[in-house]
Amino acid sequence: MSLQHTLLGFLNYGSMTGYELKQTMDVSTANFWYAKQSQIYMTLKKMEEKGLVFSDVEAQDGRPDRRVYTITDAGRAALDNWLAQPVMELQPKKELVLLKLFFSSRKNKEAILTQLRLQRDLHQNRLEHFEGETASVIRQFATGLSEMAKDALLWDATRQYGVMYSKMSIQWLDETIAMIDENF
């Protein structure tokens, strides 16, 4: 259900195509909520059937037509209702690298260290993304659209979560790499 609400949230800012929704998610919510392009299109279709959004097909010169989705009053009501519901539990987290590490005593030291170093590089790249591109997008909205100043503050709070999570992961990986290097 939350992908539906994610899409309603973005469409509440303005009409978008499925592709634009995916691009927007990739630079804003990807550190805590993401979806594949195919999931987005399937969900938009269901939302349109429920009357939460409607779509218009726009012709483009020399390019395929594009379908633009717009939130309806029913969609806004569904979004507001969802936002009003408190989150009463922690969401379970799945971390494939932790699951593999848990069972890795059968692997040799270098194989384990290689996997952990790869994960460290991935977290470092994500950290740079949050501190660079994502921060830049938020700054653009904050300075360009004064009516979205509160939105930008909240967006930056979620970006900062991504920064802190990445830094924590890097620290944990550094400590775990050192522990395995010394004791395995």
C-alpha cells in the first residue's frame, strides 16, 4: 500500500509521467522507499481504476506519446488519511549482506573481506550521492519555490537520515573488516 501513497505524495506536488515519478523517487526517497519502474506503472494503473488519479495522453513530436498522471480529490483524501495514521511499529529490515555474513564462517577470510569492502564502496558512493546530488535537488526547491520551504526542510531531514545511515554502515564495515582481518 505504501507505494500507492508514495505516488500520491509526489503527484500531490504536480502531474507527472510514470518515468518522471521514478526519476523523482531515485533522487529523493531511494534511501528509504524505492520501486522498480514496472511496479510504478502497475500501481498507477490500479490507482486510476480506483479513481485516485487520472491520466491524459500527450502527443509529442517525433517521440512516443506520454501518459501524464494527476491526483484526484479522492487521491488527496486517501493521502491525507494515510498521513494521519500513526506508525505504531518498527519495520523489519532485511540486509542481504548481514544474512550472508552470518553464515560465512565456511568461506575463506579473503572472500569475506572482499564482500565487505565492496559493501563499503557501495555505501561510500551512496553517501556521496546524498551529500551531492540529493542535497543539490533539495536546495534548488528550497531556494526556487518559497511555498515549498517546509517540504524542503522535511526532505532534507530524510536525506540526512540517509547520510547518517551510510556513515554508520561505513563505520560498522570498517570495524568488522578490521575484526575479521585480525581474528579470522
